Amino acid sequence: MRNLAHWSFSHRRLVLAAWLVVVVGLTVIHSAAGSDYRDSFKLSGTDSSDAQALLEQSSPRTSGDVDHIVVAAENGSIREPAVKSDVTAMLEKVEGLPHVGSVASPYAPGSADQISKDGRIAYATVTFDEQANDLPTGAIERVVDVAQESAGEGLDVQLGGQAIGQINQPSTGGVAIGFVAAAIVLFLVFGSVFAMLMPLLTAGFGLGAGVAVIGLLSHAITMASFSSELSLLIGLGVGVDYALFIVTRFRQGLLRGLSPEAAVVDALDTSGRAVMFAGITVCIALLGMFALGVSFLYGVAIAASVVVSLTVVAALTLLPALLAFIGPRILGRRTRRELAQRGVLSESDESPAWSRWAGVLQRRPALFAAAAAVLMLVIAIPFLSIRLGSSDEGNDPSDTTTRQAYDLLAEGFGPGSNGPLQLVAQVPDKQAEAGFERVLAAAKKTEDVVAVTPATVIPGRDGRPAVATANVIPEGSPQDASTTDLVNRLRDETIPDATAGGGPRVLVGGQTAVFEDFSNVLAEKLPLFIGVVVLLSFLLLMAVFRSLVVPLMASVMNLLSAGAAFGVITAIFQWGWGASLLGIDRTGPIEAFLPVMVFAILFGLSMDYEVFLVSRIYEEWRKRGDNREAVIHGLSATARTITAAATIMVLVFGAFILGGERVIMLFGVGLASAVLLDALIVRSVLVPALMLLAGKSNWWLPAWLDRILPHLNVEGSESTSTDPPRLTPQDRPVTEP
């Protein structure tokens, strides 16, 4: 690390030029190639995926996503001849567009149920030839444009469904707000424009390269539509934080009288090592999602890991080069004048305020530890009632066509019309068809079912049996708990009872069932995922700190922080506590993939603070040999920086709440609350209190284990001189008038 610091400092122009070429080049290539983000929830071996496979085999052109075109007459009836003529002409145009397999008009024979009872609202179903995640964005946009050309003069036309939702890409406006918020905090902390700019520039270069790379990777790897936004959210937070820790150490070195180069080397040899280790931990936690075996999450994990990796590389190469250009100007004017006069301004990195707090904490560590633990557990209580699922389009921003189509359908036909369940079965003969009809009859009598459409038999292709399909309209909306219960009731009771005497295997499919299966698969694999991430992090920390107690404590604390974050998310988005303050007008289930991803991200971020805090305590322990002194001095030296970093991260994550995209809001609220609680309660109170109580046991490791573990050093090279080079008269800043 010292060699890298020396090289980056000495070759500052080359490093800066290389980063400029890389970022600009990647951005140009990305602009030319574009992105190809797609959502894919395919899960082999589930009812919904088997149902989709049957439809694809029998009728590929009509086996794709089924969306809606909803039309509403502002005055009068949708059946009026002029309105009917306009709508029919529009639907014929849509049916002729690429990737559109068929369009079922509300005016076709036998389609009276597609017109509301008051005659004001009607809908047509558009069946694409591919699933939503496989459709080109341009084809979907063309359908929307052609359909809405007929709007106006008393006719409202809106479109909804999974495919249409693909064009509602989340806004990245939160990035700009996050940068501004981070700049304000950095200026307040450092009191210097240059010190404020260094972390922002470093994070900006890392994010610029990262966004371009994942945009290009989206052509080769399936990445969810929110991958870019989420990666920006994570990358901005960790990028600014990583640079902040190094800049803080650099400034401390200058105040101790080190030359700029010696201060850069010292900063990278200490904080730089911690940054690298913390970044590796974040990536391990993110890539741990591969243990789930759910392909939907692979692209998200890769995208976030790429951005985090590039912010780490920027912090370890670009930042030293920028610091070489800035030198002592990273200090305020008054500080530079005093440094020029006195040569050394500070021999200690400790904050007086945090030293006083550490003194209070060490007098009653058991009381503070108990109070902090109880508080975190109380905040986590709502997590016990979390309901995983998938929010429907009723949660989309009110100005989107998907939200307006959802509201019109719910008004005219009931909320269940927005997410019909699909019954699918192979029917090789008349007897099987009769068995399918028995299932439909039983489904009509099932609780929470509003209607069941007549069966449609699709002739088999290439010698395969025919396939029968029908839709079941639930009483509740797609995200309601009653709809989830209905899916399970159909599968576990209604269908088995109706086919007990013999009949076809009837599958429950459709988008609502797909999301339900997705939730179940993730819930089953979540314990494995948590176990893998916790175990890997435990082993890394054990190798770094030569201890069993410290990594065990860190793992438990990170789980506690995650539980509290999920408690906040559940209370706001599921229970509705304070939801109106965030502009949330409808509660619902928590996205099934959110606990997995938030845990991965939070575990990595929490480990950042753990590494920065405990590495300094470990450094003091090796220097002093007294655990109590090590904890007090380590906390005093790092707490101010950790809280400043946490403040930045909270503001950055909080800025993404303003975008209105529910998934991103979930991540923003969850991560912001988690970081706030982790920094203020866990790292500033609970961890140091427990370490005070544990005493020398913190650093116990069996001799046999110590011999076989690799030695990983994050507190700095042992070759670092105890009397590092001081500023020469030529290096000292000129006193300004």
C-alpha cells in the first residue's frame, strides 16, 4: 500500500489523465451502445414457470406478457358509436405492431365483461409474443404511443401491465441531491472547499466509470431495471465515505507536521488499508446473493459490486494523486497560517467531545450496553410481522400511465382485475377438458374469487397435447394478503379436491403467481444466504483482528442493525406509520428481494464502520496493552469521522426517497435508517461498551488457530517509522495575508 501511495503521488498527472481517459472513454461507449436493463423472475420448478412453459410450447405468439389498454369516457358511454369507432381503429393499429401477438377488444362478441357496468370504462388485453423482460423497450414504447394517439376529446387512454411498466424507469435525480447534501456536510466537517471537493471528485470518477461499465454489462447479463439507480445509491454513499476516511487521515498527518507525500503514504497505509478491506467485505456480502440461486439477483449483485470496486480503486489511486496536487491547501487558511508558524498543530487525532463521551461510557458500560440493545430490539419489533410479496402498480407515481390504468381498472372492475390468476393445464382429450371444467366450477365457488373466465383451448403444436387456459379474477388487488391466500388455497385445496377423482394437472400461473413463487423461494433460501455472508465476514475479521470475540460481536451487531432497519421499513411501508410524510399513499407488502439485498448492502456498510473503529482500537491495544485505554482512545479518535461519514450516507440514501419510485424508496429508507442507528447506537455505544465489558478477552485467539490463520493487516505497515518525515521549510504553506 505504501508503494502504491508513493507511485500515485509521484505520478499524479499520469494517474489523473488515465482516470479521465477511462471515464470519458467508457461514457462515450456507453452512450453509443445504450443499456439493456430487464426484470426476469423466471424460477424453474414452480407452478408459475411450468404454466408459462406450457403456453410457450403451445402458442409462442400468444404466450408472452398480457397487458391492458384501458379507455374511459369522460362523459357518456364507451359504447357510443364515435367512441367505439375510434377505439376499434386504435386497437387494430396496435395489433399490427411488432411483438404484439393479439389484442382482445371489449367490442368483440362475448367480451361484454370487458366493459364496466356503467359503460364508462373498458379495457382491451394486449398479448405480446414475449415476456416483459425479453421485450425491446422500443416495441413497448411504440404500443404506448399508438394507443395514446387516440386520447383526447373526452376519451382517456391509459396502459398498464408488466411490459408497460418496463418504460417507467426510475429517476436518478437523487444523485444530484445526494452530492449537494454530501458537499454541505463535508464543508461543515472540514471547513475547507478543497477538503470538501476531494471526496466528491473521487466518488464522482468512480461512479462515472461504474455506471458506464454496468450499462455495458447489461447487454451481456440480465440486470434488473433498478440496478443502475441502486448502484448509484450504494456507490455514492460508500465512495464519499471511503474518500472521507483517507482525507481525514491525510489532514491529521499534515497537522502532525508531516510532508504532503508522507501524509499521503501514512493515510493510505492506515485508512487506505481499512478502505480496501471494507470494500472487499461489501463486495463479498453483495456477491453472497449468488448463494440464493435466483438469477434475478445476479445482475444486481454484479452491478453494485462493480461500482463499489471502482470507488475503492478511485480512493486508492486517484485520491492520492489529487491530494498531491492540493497538498496543504486541503487545510483552512487559518490552519495553514498556524501550521506555517508552529510546524506542528496536533500530536493527537482524538476529539475532545468524544473523549468525554468515552469517559462517561467506561464508567457504566453495562448500563449503556443494555439500554442500547433494548432500544435496537424495540425498533426491530415490526420486523416480526413483515409480509414479503410484490407491490402492484397501485404504488406507482400518480403521473404514470400504469398507475392511472390501475386506478381505472379498479374503479370499473374491482382491484382484482389488475392481477388475474391464470389456470393452465394440458388437455390431451375430452376427458381432460371435462376435468379442467370441473376445476373452473370449483374455482368459481372459492372464497375471494369474483369471476372465472370461460376456458380457452389452444391446439397443440408438433404433436404436443392441447393446452387449456382460464383466468381467475380475485376480489383483492395483486398485492393484497387475500390474493396471496387465494393462490395457496387454489393450489392446496380447490384444485386437488376437484381433480381427486382423476383429471389434468392444473397449474396456477400469471404475474401475481410468479411474484408469489418468487417470494417463497427467497424466503426459503434467506437463512442460507445470511449464514454464508456472516460466516465469510466472521472469518475475515478473525484473521484481521486475531480474535474470536471481536468478529462474533461484529456479526451479532450487524444482524441487530439489519433487524432494526427491517423494523423501520415494515412500520412505514407495511403498517403505514408516517408513510404520508414520505408521499406514500398506499401501504403493501415488502418486496421479496429487499431483505436479501438490504442485508447484503447493510452488512457490508456496517462492517465498514466496524473495521474503522476496531482497527483503531486494535492499533491502540497493540501500542498500550490496556484494553480499557485502547477502547477509550480508539473511540475518541474515530467516532467523529464515523458519525460524519454516517451523516453523509444518511443524507445520500435519504435523497433517493424523493424520486417516488417505491423500490428505491424502500432501499433509501432502509439503508438511511440502518446507517443512522448503526453509527449512533451500535458503533458509538453498544460495541465500545461490550468491548469494555469483555476486557482482554476481546483479543483472545487459540494458539493453534493463530498459527493457521493468514495475517491480514489493516492498521498500517509495521515498517512505518515512528518518527516520520516532517515538513521542511520549503514544504510548509506560505502564510497568507
